Amino acid sequence: MRHFITGQRSGNVSPGSCERSPSQLEMLLRAKEIEAEYLQKEIGCLRNEVQSLTKEKQSLCDRYKEVYVELIGMKGRSELEIRDLREHLRLANAALQEGRRDT
């Protein structure tokens, strides 16, 4: 408790230096109270920031899922289109070969 009030560790203090006047102790206590209030506000700000970043992360994850699903759909459609174009090319080449044989 003495460490909290005086701001000093008991093992590092010489016997005569622990003595402080009541007004000094009141000032030190007030300073510690102000510091504690500041730290509480800082904790609140950090909690708010964590909450905000968590929401942002969730939003980005949701957007990633949407984009991923969209890309999977595009890939499927592209693969079908490629297959159809290859078949069309095969048929066109076959028709050209057939036309060359006829002439």
C-alpha cells in the first residue's frame, strides 16, 4: 500500500525518505487519481477502436465472400464459354476441311 501512495518501492527507499507531509500525500494521491482517470479513458478509447476494427473486419470478410462467389460464377461461365468456342472452332475447321475436299 505504501508503494501505491508514495510511488516508491519499499526495498529501494532509505528510512528517512518515506516521510511525506499530508499535503504531499494528498497531491500525490490526486496525481494518481488523475492518471487512473486518464488510463480509464484510454482503455475506453481502445475498446471503441477494437470494436470499430472488428466491425470493419467483418464487413471486409463479407465483401470478400461476395467477391469470391462472384468470381467463382464468372469462372464457371468462362469455362462454359471456352468449351463452346472450342466446339465452334472444331466445327468450323471441320467445315473448312470438308470444303477443301469438295474442291
